[in-house]
Amino acid sequence: MEQVVQNGPKLPKSDIGYLTSNEDRKNEYYATESHIYKQGPLSGVNAGLHKLSNDIFTYFPKGFQGSKNSDFYEYLSLGMVPYIIGSALLIALYSAANKHYNLADKASSAKVAKTMGAGVVLYGLGKWLFKKITHSAIKGSTGIDLDMRYINKVNELPEHGHQKGLVREQYPGVYDSATFFRSDLLAADGEINHGNVYHWDDKITQKAGFETKLYAPNQIANEKTRKVLARIKALENVGKYIFAATGVALGSQEAFENVGKVFTKYAKKYVTKRVTFFDPDNLEKMKTLDVRVPKFKKLSKLSLKTLTSPFEALGKAFVQLWKGDKKNLITKYYGKALILSCAISAFLTWLIPTIGFKRNPNTIKTKIDENKKYEVC
Amino acid sequence: MTNISPLLISQLNKNQINVTNGTQNNPKNNSGTQGGIKNNTQNNNYHEQIYQNLKRTANTVKPNQPKAKLVNEGMLGNPITATKDTFKDAKNFFKITATGKASDTDLGRINNLGLKTGALIIATFLASRAKTKTDAIMQFVGGGAFLAAMSLWPKLFINIPARLVHGFRIDRKYISAQGEKKDFGLDNQFLVWDAYPEEQLRKDAKRAGIDYDAKNGKEKIQRKIQKTMLQNRTLWMATAGFATPLATALFGNFVQPHIKDLVVKADFNRAKKALEKNPINEQIKNCKPIVRNEKEIEKLIKNSNGVLDDDFFKQLAQLLNPTDVIANSENRVTLEKYNSQNLINTLKEIQQRKVKIDTDSLKELLKDAKITSGLMGEEISTLSQDDINIIISTFKTDSSERNLIKLLQQNDLGDDEIKRILNGVKKDNGEFFETIKEFNKNIISDLRGKIKKYIDLADTVFASKAESMYTNEYEKSMKSLFDFLGFKRKLSKEPTLQELLEDKTMQASLYGIMNNDERYAQAAFRNAIEAKLGDAKYGSEKYNSIIKKLLEFKGQNKKELDKFFEIFSDLENISLIKPQEGEQNIEIKKLINAIMGSKSANSSLNATSSCSNISNVIKSFIDSKKIDLESGKIKAALVTNFETRLKDGSLSNLSPEQINFARKILYSTTISDALTYTNASHKQNYWDVMDCILKDENNFRAEKEIMPEFSEITKKLHVASEHLDNPKEEYLRCSSFSASLKKYATTLFNSKTWLRKFGIMAIILVAVTLLIQPLFGNIKKEFSNESKGGNK
């Protein structure tokens, strides 16, 4: 028997007229209701930038004024700011005072600052990379798109002295909460855009091994997504830090000590310089001497190597981390252990949620056992 | 179909309203038994009866008690509960992965767990790559300080000031109805006021100046608490990014020197314990002797009959060394060339136990050193027998170059010729000395292998690595010296060297010392000391007080160092060679001197010590190191001593050149190569100056009162200056004073600039967070338009 779909009245009739097209009705609906929007590869970046700009200009002022309209989403998005400031300050602690040091100290402290900076940047990149890998793997094997976002329309209360409250937009994720993920929005999106309320649920049940479409796939899909979400969030919150630690370890290798600006040409010129020094025989007097000294003039052409030098350094650092130092046992094998543990953690975060995902036809019993007693309530 | 609650059913049953099935007659009108109600009059009052029942019992039905409750925790938190929570998080992690059931708070808390494991992994990795032990420990200290700062910053600088300013706490925690521990004010739009007991609200209202019993009193206090919580949370988010890195950096900066002290002490104690388990005397007793069997040597010489083959030398070498040093044919040739006759003679003497040296043997000695070939051949023959005897005697017993040169000078030999002699001796014996270097090296490596624990202990104290007691002491003494002198970090107008030399009252800054050469450092030190001394003369009270301060600048490891020197002074007189009767040691010493020449090529060993006696070797090594360490401490005192005596006029016999020379020696020891080898008159100058400065004990009577060992040290320095091939290396070996001044000034400048920059940032941050607190929690505007009195 085929799946029977009963769509609900998600597109109410508008006051414009009964000949209004579905497009217009949809746009009217989208203007006031929370909904899932069409997403591309850059939607995560867009949401992040939206959060950041709103942090500085709206969420912080709202928080400092103590308005009633600050909610949990704003609090969580404020958490970006100390992360960015802290990373920048960690780098600055190693590099800002360097300009006062003498040449030798400057050179050695610049190396430390570069490794530190590389470590900080690769920390964030490691976390991001882990999320990308695991989410795409989970999407492939379970059909759950963990990066899906929706537009949340928040009708705020009017502030003191105002008549009307504003309507703000937020970009939370559909699967942010493990227990209360937005299955209602998925159903609405299915109905509006795909003509089938169970559109997203069917994808999940298909991956779970049901060959034909079910009558009420949302029951099975909700149950399965809840389990998958709980497991992957727990594993993600531990595994991303292993990637981040590997990033820091990569950043501390020698390859990053010499990353910097690369110029195309140096021009050598000789310049006479007047040097004063003391006379060893007559220590109170000073002698002067004119000396020809080479003057290196850097031409201001930055070569393409400045863009590629960080990536080259990354590759070299990878090799250095793998090889390790022969100083003692730990330095020899720690790099290898880190890289292998990265791979293992990524593999496990994919494996554990997907183990119990597929249904096993043998576990479902269709026959009643006559000898067993059943309770009817 | 409406849901009928069990409550209503029970009420219905009580009033005995019978509900029965439909009867046979099924009339359509309302009268009769339709619906199962028997009494016809009750049909219309069906709903009314229900209403009456509810009205009677409504007041007895109340909502359930709230299950959420506040947690009674202090403002600074409890480390025990914190550790318990982390264990719970770990347990939850495994539970969630196994069962797939989780709540959002549990998942959020697992993020903290991940952060801590990540920090631990990073710390262990960076610690394994660290070059010193203090660096390795500081990784863990830094990681721990980072995590502690993340949790302590809001507690100390936001929650406590808020409590003091407003009167109520903003960091309450509660346990929800589902059993999870949460922050009370985490979500601004979901505050569980059921968990907040009324007594607490009354107390808070009273402290905040709000009348709870008035109209809107409860709402006011609740709104105030909500508002302050929100505002402080945003403040936390704004300042956390600045606070945690700054706090970790400043804490690490403060803690590092103390950790270094602990590491140095631990190393020392460990080496000492290892040595106490295996004392040195037992180790040495089990060593193999160098000369295995003298009888075999005698047999070999007998059987050779004067024929010196390759085989002869090979066998001789094997008998003399534990390792096959002189196996190379080229080295054998040098041995043959330069000292074959000498060797054979001395061996013969050992055989015959006779000690006799004639002019012939001296001539041959010089001949072996190729001094006759075109350099001095004729002149030797003009020396008289007495002169030659004197030369022999001095050359034999006291092989100091100084006396030899004096003798040769007395014989009217010019500088050039003396130079040629010395160069000839050194050059032609150069190749030979290299073989002997190998010989020495092998002995020393043999020794080091056998007495490794001994050497380890010495290394922990004296090695020039970053974590030895020696460098630690030195750095501390320099630190206290700089604190005493009081240089400023940077001046608006930096003085030049000429200004410092002309105007004795001008003071330099650290920036100036850092960027200029060593003469600037000398002048800066001089001016600083003169500012302290003023017009004080040598021996006056002011001078004594300053010298006392300078000599008391030492580290905190004096006890350990004294113990160390005690250990080394307890050596027995043990030799590697098997002891025989009588004066065997002298013969062996002669033998080795014959092989090695009159001086050893390894300058760290004392020239006149023989390798046969380990205790002498070690003693001389330790003595030289002791001089290093102690001379490092008293350099500042020596320099002040010199300068004051100069001012007083007691050093008037020195010419201005000699004064400059003396300054150079004391401050920098950068005597150019031209002075060391070629120019004997300069050398004479050097020794005269050193005599003038260091020889007379009366010059140090003030210092002796404070530090009794002062005169001994100066004596040792004076003696050391005589046995010199290269005064640059030997005298005041632990780096020149002015170089160390410059080096320490750079480190001090760097650390001060860093602290200035980030200390100011930290102070501004703390000031802003504390000063903004009273501006929070203002609810006057929101409740400004409430009516006072009027209708309720």
C-alpha cells in the first residue's frame, strides 16, 4: 500500500484574493513565520558573520541595558567574542613587546610568536575540520543534515517607552537541541517546498533500510534522530579537541618558524658608514673609521610565495610531527599517536551513531508466539 | 468526546449517578431513560451538579509542589564538588554513547570535559619538546592556570563585587525537576522562580532597598535580580577574552623563577643520593690501572736492545694505555721523532732507579724539540753550566712559562727570539700534543665512565647549562646587584659614553646598556657605584656597608654548595696505578711527563698533576671551578675596591696605561691576541698589574672582615694568573663582568617592557569591571509610571 500523505493547512489563505499564487502566499508566510531556508555552501559563514555583527551592535548593548528580550540564543552567540579576543591576545602576548628588543632577541622571540600564532589558528581550524568531516559522513549514512539552519523570527516585547516591539531574525540550527529538535519546521518545509510532509523523514527511513515508504515515518525518524543526535554531540564535543590539539602540535613545529613575507628581489648597494670604536692603546679616546657596508634594499614586491608559504609550512610540519624527535621515547612516538588518534576519533564519531541506525529485519517479529503470555491493558 | 478525568468519575460515583446502557425503548424525546440517567429531574441539572461538586472541592485541589530547589554553594565554589561533577560528566559520556539518551545540559557539560582533555594533550606534547625541565613544568602550570582563570575571573571580579554592591547573589544554581544542576540565570527568559524561596527574596529586597510588601514589591525585586544577572553575564562575555590570557601570562611570569629553584635543588639532591649509594672511593678502587705491569715494560725494553720497531711501539702503547691510542703509524712517528730518546732514558732510569740529568740530556731534550734547527743552536752552547743547571732545575720542577721567560731574558735574549723558542716548542710539539690529547681524552673518558655519578653531581652544580646551580646563583646575584644599583628602564634622553665619562653624576639606563658596547656598561656601573659611595674612602663605614651588600648577593643554595665541596674534599689519595713501595709515583709521574712533555695540552687539568692520581685531577678541576664561582660573586666587590683605591691614591704607582689595562682585565678580560703570545713586555705588564691589584693582603682588609675567604680567593686568582698560556681563558673564567652586566640588562629590560605593557592592560581591565558594577540593576525607569495609590 502506498504512503498516504495528508498535508496540513500550512499555507493559509491570504486576504489578497483567492487567485493569489502559491508563491505569494509562501512569501507572505515566510515573512512572518520561522522557516527553513534554502542553503548553500556559504550559509554557515553567513550565519557566523550575522552573529558576529549582531554581537557587537545589538546583543552586547541589549545585554548591558538588561532588556527583557535577550534570550539564550544571544547569550550563546556572545560566546564567539571572547574566543576571538583571547586568540588574538595570546598571539599578542608573545609578539607585541618584540619591537623594543635588540636584534638577537627579536629574532628568537619572533620565531616563538610565529609558532604560537600558527598554533592558535590551527586550533580553530582543527575544530572546524572535525565538524565538517563528521557531519558529511553522518549525512551520507543516515540522511540527517546536522548543519541545517532555519530563520527564527522573534517577536520581541516592546522596550520601555516604545509602542511596538521589533521583529528580529536569528539563524539557529535545526538540530541544536538533542531532545527538542525542530521536527515541526522540517514537516512544514516538506509540505511547502516538496509537497510531502514526510519528505525529510522518508530520507531517513530510506537510509535506515526500509525499502518502501512507510505510513508514519516520522515516528521512526524522530526516534532514530534523537539517538543519533545524542551520540554524535557527545562524541563531537570530545573529538574536536583532539583535532585542535593536533593543530597546536603542528603549529609548534620548526617549519612555522620561518613563515613570513617573501620578497622577489633584494638590491645590494654599498654605503659608507662611519664607525666609532675605542683605541686599545689609549682607552679614553675614540677612533672613527669609514667603512663600506652592504645595504640590502627590499623591493616591495611580495611574491606569490607569501601566500603559499603557510601551506608549505603546514605540509612540512605534518612530516616533522610524524617523524618526531629522537630525544626520547615520548617525542619519537607522540606525533604519530596524535595523528592516529585523530583518525580514530573521526572514525568512531561516525561509527557509533550509525551502528544502531539500520534496522535489522530479523529483530522485527510478525508472528505471535502462542505459548507466551501477553498482557492486555 | 471529552476526556473525563478520574476525579470527576469518582465524584459521579459518589452521587450515585448511574450510567447504564440504553433500554429497549429508544424514544427520541428527552424524557425517559436516555443517557442512562434515571431521575428525570436530574437531567437538566447534570452540569449543575458537576459544577456544585467542583465548587465544593476546588479549594482543596492545589498544584503540585515545585521540585526545583536551589543549591547551597559558596561564591568561590567547592573543588570537591567540581571534581565530582567532572567524574559525573565522564560517566555521562559513556552512558550517552551506549544508550543514546541525553539531555542538553549533559551534552553541554561534556564540552568542558573535552576542553580539559585537549588542554592536557597539548600540555604533554609541548612539555615533551621543551628543552629545559622548567619549560616542561611550566606547560602544565600554564594549562592549569588557563582553566583556573576561566572559572575564577567571574567569581572573583564579577560575582563578589556584585554581591557587595547590590546585596544579592547573581550566581545561584538550582537543581531542576529532572535532576540536573543548572545556573539560575542562564536563560534570561526562563527563570525558575519556584525554586527561589520567599525568605531569600525578602532578604534580597531588604538589602536592595525595595519594600517587598508594597505593591509590585515582588515583581520589582525579581526584575532587579534578572536585570543584574543579564548585565553581569554580558560583562563576563566582554571581559573573559582579555582576562584569561593575561592572568595566565602574569601568573606564569611570577611563578617561573620559583619553579626553577625547585628543579635545581631536586637535580642536586638526586645526584647526591646516587653518589651516596655508590661512593667514589669504591668506584675508583675497581678501576683498572693505567700501567698494567711494569715488569712487562722492563722485559720489553730488555728484549729490544735498542731497536725501535713498529712492534716495539705497539707493544709499549698497549702496555701504557687501556685503549690503543698510539696505533696510528703517523703518531708513532711523532713519538719516535720527538721523545724516543727521552722515553728510553727515563725508562732506563726507572729500571736503575737513578735520577740524574746532565747537560747532555738537556741538549737532547731541546734537540728533540727541534730547537737547535736554525733557531737557537749556537746560542745554547754559549750558556754556562750554571745557567743551564738553573734552566734545567726550573724547567723540571716549575714549568711555568713565566719563569722560563725571565731566565731567558736575563740571558739577554730578545723578545723575538723568546717568541721563536716558545713557538718552536709549541709548534713542533703540536702534533705530538695532539696524540697526547687523545691519550688524555681516553683517560678522561675512562674516568668519566667510571665515576659518572660523581661527574653528574659536578655537572648539576657547575655545568654551563641553564639549570645548574652555578648559573642560578649567578643570575640571582646579578639580580640583586641590579636592584641595588637601581637603573631605570629608559630615559627620555639617553646619555652617550663621552657624557658618562666626563660627568660622573650622570646615570645610564637599561636601554642604554643594552644597545651600547661593554665600555658603556663599565662606565654605567662606575657612575652608579660612585653615586652610592659619594666621598667615602677605603675602609670607611659607608664603604664597608656597600661592600657588605655586594658580597652578600648570593643565591639561596649556599648550604648545598657547601655540602658539595665537603663531598669533594673527602677524597682519599687513591691512584689508578697499583701502589708499590717507595717512590714509584714519582717515577711514573716522570714517565708520563716524558711522554706528554713538560705540560699537558688539556688546560682544564692542572699542568703539573699526573694522571696517575685521580684525586689530584678531580681536586684541581674542582678548585678551578670553585675559583670561577667565587670570583663571579666578588667581581663587583673587586671592582669597587679598585676604583676606591684609585680615588684614594693608593695605586699611584701604576701608570695611566696600566690603569686602563687593569680596568680592562677586571671588567672585561678582552685582552687581544696580540698581547698573549707575542709581546712579552705586555705580559710583564700584565703580571705587574696583577701583582699590584691582587697580591697584597692588606688591600682587602675591609672585605676580609665581611667575608673571610676573600683573601684566599684573591690569592688563588693571583696564582692562577701565573700558570697561563692564555689569560683570556683562565682568569675570571665565568664570563667577563661587563658582558654579564650587558646581558642581564637586556633580560631585565625585556621583562620590564613586557610587564609594563600587559600589566597596564590588566589594571585597566580590573578597574573597568569593578567601576561599572554600580551602574547595573537600575529599574527606576521601568517602574517609574506606576501609580502611587489609586485603584488596585
